[in-house]
Amino acid sequence: MNMKAFLKSGHSPTLFSSFLYFDFCFAVWALNGAMAPFISEQFGLSPSQKGWMISVPIISGALLRFPLGILAQQIGRKSAAMIEMGMITAALFYGWFFVNSYSEVLFMGVLLGIAGASFGVALSLGSGWYPAEYKGLVMGIVGLGNSGTILATLFAPPLAGKFGLKAVYGFSLIPMALAILILLIFAKEPPDREQKKLKDYLKVLTEKDSWVLNMIYVVTFGGFIGLANFLPTFFHEQFAITKIKSGQFTALVVIIGSVARVVGGYLSDLWGGIRVLKVIFLVLFIGVLLSSLLPTLYLATALLLLIFAALGIGNGSVFQLVPFRFPTVTAVASSMVGEIGALGGAIIPNAMGLSKQFTGNFAFGFITFAVVIVIAHIFLRKMEKEWVGEWIDSTGKFLSFQSQTAARVQMAPAMEIY
């Protein structure tokens, strides 16, 4: 790849601002998962309560993604991001002063979901300046903001141990203020925004392609966010290591998945997203099944490193495809796919918690995830035949918009072209 050409093709300050915005929002979103062992100990939670508590921010963030995407398409992505970060700031002040019980932790989880809604806006804001041949790479760079989980798992546990749970929410105001300042100064609204009526944006919900991409993303991103939030609890309870060490092991695993997202975007630009996803699903299925055997700490960590590398590459591959299929409503489409994918992430903490409560171990949680992988792979293989020649080539590379239009008119004259 010609790096000089890449840098000249878009707006680097907006790309960096989008990454930082997403990164710090992701860190806030993951706070309760990172502090789960401390929260569990302080309030005496059962395994199923732990799973539910970890999944609440995931569910809340997922449900808020699509509305925020609609707002971004109406008022601009930068403006929507600024409004969202203002709401996150208010939520963190609430956590700092008012969270004193399990029910208030759950409510705080709902508020933390506001940070999880940033996904589609950040990706669309960063990628809107770049041409099709760099979409996968740019989406991967912004998506590297998944690494916010690393910040949460590295810093939240020691801060919670020294200053208490509530203080962690207060400390989180510092990076959020930094993200607001940088986005305000350096980000510029991309030129690819197209004004449509609300009903036109909502048509994305009725597209079969949207729902297939959703199912694939349930595996790649749902697996990422669900496991990343549950791993501090998994490491602590399965291997009896300290809460702080659990966070460190989690950070080691998650950083691989975050960096791999950029690799996934680049490989998808090079080889095609469909080709990459088919390999990734096979790797994931094998890794997750082996993890269900609950091996030793270091073997489990090695397997999780493999799983998270595959999840990260898969995330990059999915979002190489999304802007190709929905080129003029990327913020809405990205938010919708991100919403369902994140909702899928709630499956894992709950499956893990129920597995521990009723069987005494976490094996059933991993097996549940393996079943979801198989279902998503079947959908991918089935839809590949319909997509090829319509908006991608046989590997998943981009067809020109003119070629897409001609193919759709020929195959389905009544279809709305987005």
C-alpha cells in the first residue's frame, strides 16, 4: 500500500479524532465489566447476577446505537458525537456521586451504554473522508478504538482497589474531557453526508443484507465485547488469580483483538472480506470449542489470544463490507449492524453466568458461542451467492457504484438503491 497516497486521500485529523473518541468511549463502556470482581465482592452477587450486571451496559449501548446513527445522519456526525460525549460526562458524574447499591450499579450500566453507542458515528465520521479502496483500512483504524477495553481493564481494577468503585467513574471524566476537546478542535464533518427523510433511513432495517451482516457481527463483535467484559470474572474465578491480575490478563488478550481489527480491514481490502471471514469462522469455532475444555491458565490464555485475533480480523472484515453495501447511509447502517452485534455480546456473559451457576464451570458458555458461530457461518455461505456480482466480486472486493446499480436494476428493479 502507498502510505503517502493513503494519507493524502482523506483527512487525518478527523481520522485520529474519531479513533480517540471511540477509544475513550469504549473504555467507559467497559468499566463495569473491568470492575466486575470488585462489584461482585462488594455486593455479594451470584454468578447469574454477575452475568446480568456485565451484560446491562452491552444491551444499553446496543439499543442506543441506531438512534444515535439516525441523529448523526440528520445533524452531522461531529455534532452527534459532541452531544453524546456531553451525556456521557453527566453519566460519569452520576456514578461518581450516587452509586451505592447493586440496583444503582445496574442503572449506571444503562448510562454507560451511552458510551457504547458511539460505534457507528465514530466509524462513519472517520471513514467519510476516504475513497472505497481504503475503506477497510480506515474502518480498522477507527475500530482500533476497541482498545479502550484495555484502558478499562488495566486501570479500573487498581483504581477501584485503592479508591473505591465510585472514584473510578470520576477518574474517567479526565479522558472524556480530552476526547471532547480534541474532537471539537480537529474533526471536520465529512463530505459524504446525504440528507434523506427519516423513513428512508429506516429502510435499512428492512434490508435482508443488513440482517445477515448483523448475524455475522453478532459473532465477531458480540464475541469481542461479550468476552472482553466477562474475562476479568472468568480469569479470577476459573484460575483463582487476583482481581488486578485478572485485569492484566484480560488486557493482554484484548489488545490482540484491537490491533487485529486494523489487520482485518487491510486484509479485506487486499483479498476481500468474504474470503477473510470464511477463514476466521473456522479458526473461531476450533478455538472456542477447545476453550470449553477449560485448560490451564496459560493454555487458556493462548487460546483466547487466538480467538481475539480472529474476532478482531473479523470485525475489520465486516466493516469493509458495510460501506460498500450502504455507501450513502453508512452512519445509520454501521449503527444498526453495530447495535445487533453488540446485543449479541450480551449472550456470552449471561451464558457464562448461568453455566457457572448450574454446572459449576464455564464450559456451557463457550459451547453456546460455538453454536452461534456455526449459525452465522451458514448465513454467510448462503448469502455469498446473492451478493457476488450485485455489490461485491467473488472475494468480497468492491464493485463500482455504477456496476452495483446496473446489477440491482437487472436483478431486482423495485429495490431501493442506497
